[in-house]
Amino acid sequence: MSDPNHVLPEDAEAALLVGRVWDPEAGGPRVVAVRGGDVYDLQAETPTVAGLLASGDPAAVVRGAVERQAPRWSTAEVIEAAEEGDRSGPHVIAPVDLQVVKACGVTFVESMIERVIEERAAGDPARAVTLRERVGAALGGSLDGVRPGSVEAEKAKAVLKEEGLWSQYLEVGIGKDPEVFSKAPVLSSVGYGSQIGILEASEWNNPEPELVLVVAPDGRAVGATLGNDVNLRDIEGRSALLLGKAKDNNGSCALGPFIRLFDGAFTLDSLRNEEILLDVQGTDGFRLEGRNSLAHISRPFEELIAATVGRHHQYPDGFALFTGTLFAPVQDRGESGKGFTHRVGDRVEISSPRLGTLANVVGLCEELPPWEYGLREFFAYLAATALRKNGTSSSSTGPAGNSVEA
């Protein structure tokens, strides 16, 4: 069986981990808690992850549920099944259900500069090399440490305008308002071990290793997980108005392996200096390593959350929020100056000490299993589960368990 120690946080025994396991026996997803090598079925306590996280103290709910029951599966069992693509047995899936998946872009200055280059290069990697040098010269150094919306930031914007390098990415990168967009529809995210997707038409794309905050309806950050905001650089580079085409496709949003709940020992402050590591290994022998250091984020987490939820916009089921990435791969994979792009079969691992490891393999969006398990099927499954729990017979057996991630 798989070694769960590779997937779980370094301090797994102290971590409060929750997520979802697809249970073929029940015909749908089960809310679970993970404690080391054991997986506890919490479905009787809370039928949705969104409902659990909306409670006043989800950590207390999980602790109480775990104390009252025996584990149902082993962690190795559900991880190994997901890793091997075995959908006939219980396997871990994306840890969110009814939450909207939102994302903040251009939250790191270095990432912002790369976005400016990407836009100006219009999807041409060779041209990006020349523009990268020009932008660096125009800035006279680095924008690292400049507070978005500050006087210094406005001066930097003026310099870039004079150099003919103004971009809408600069506005959200160092202006007063961050970029917040909808990354993925409800129930469309994939989890640990599933394939992630790139479009056949894309010739320049990359992973985006990110911290994902999980936020309750009242705006409280109640936990965190890892995410891969798969990005098609050539398509977004052609026009920012193609963001949806570049960001929202089959398998383009990966989350997991589990949500780590905040408690007395693990808080939002615990993540301010977290290092998120990226390791891409291709079937061609190519290897790419990267690092996303949250200590360099340009805007505090609280500002990103406030830009997403408040009097201006509510999320009654909560939301998951990608917080952006520092990482922008420029390492050549083949021809000099062409930079990095994915190839089918790439294994992508995103990891951090406190959140564990999210691993996925790259495929083509058009060839991945279609997304078929939506809200109608999920609600039918919940209704059938409630009937069985109450001892009422029903002809409904819930949705088939051979769909992609719920």
C-alpha cells in the first residue's frame, strides 16, 4: 500500500484534516476526517464539507466525531486507490463540495512582472525573453516590497507607462484593488491522484502551485489546502478577456489532498511564511522544480478575503480562495528561449510542510473523463442517504459511482 506519510503534513498526528472520499458502496462522496493512518466517515455527523465549515467550531465537531467512532478506512487505502486511478474502491477526491472556487491573481510582484511580459509577448515565448530584459531595465531593479496602492507603487506604474510597458496586470498587481475571479464551478475540482488538463490548442502552459484558503460564509478563514491553478499562458497572453478559456476547463482546478482546519496550534499566521514546493517530472526525463514563498506575497491574506466577500458579495456556502503564486517557470524544456510548457504524462507534485502533498498527472482536457456529477446528482444522493439513515425505504440508490470527482 501507499505510504501516507508522503501525502500528509509533516505533523500529521497533530493536524485536523478533513476531506472527501468517494464510496462506491454508498454511491457517492463521504465527508471524512483523517488522523494519521486512519480515515473516519463523518457523513452521519455532517453530510457536506460546506456545512461542517459553516459551523461555529468545525475543529470541535471533528474532534467529537472522531472520539465517538472507529475508523472506516485506512489513509493508505484511499490514497493508493486515487493514485492508481482505481475507481472501484474508496478513493480520496477534492476536499470541497458546495463551495465556490475563487482565485486571486497577480498577488506577487515577480508574478506580476511575468504577467506583463506574457501579455506583451502575446503568447510568443521567444519574444518574452527580450521583454523580460527590457522590463528589468525599466524598473532599475525590483519591485519586491512595494505595497500595492502606495505612493511608491504609483511611481513604479508611471515609469512603466513611460517605457510603453503599461498593462492591466500592473493595475491589479500594484494598484489598490486585487484581481479576484471565479476559477471553477461548484463540484468540478479534481483531487489528489486525478488527472489535470490542458487544452489541445495550448502550446505554452504551466502549473501554478498555490495556497488555497477555505473560508466560511461569514468571511472567517477556517482552514487551508493546496491547489494547482492550471494556466494556459499562450491563451491568456493573447487577451485578458480569454481568462475563462485559459483557466476553466476539464481538470484545470486541483485541490487537496485534504483541508487542514485552523485550531489553537495551527492558524492563519502559521501560513504566512509557508514554503510551497513544486516538482514536475516528465516522461521524457525532464524535471522542473520551483518554490512559492508566501512570505513574499504582496497583499495580506485578510485583504484578499475582504476583496472577495463582504457587503458587496456573499457566499452562503463559503468558498475556496486561491491566493496566487510567485512561481513563473522560465526554464527551457527544449529549444533555447522557448521556456517551459507541459507535456502529456507530466507528474506534478505540489507540497508544503503543514499541508502535505497534492499530486496529479497531466492529460488533455478533451480526453479526460467528462465532468458529469453535478448538483442534481449530489442532492439526489444526499436525499437518498438521509432516507436510508432514517430507516425509510427508497427506490433511489443515488448516482452512479463511476463519474469524475464530485
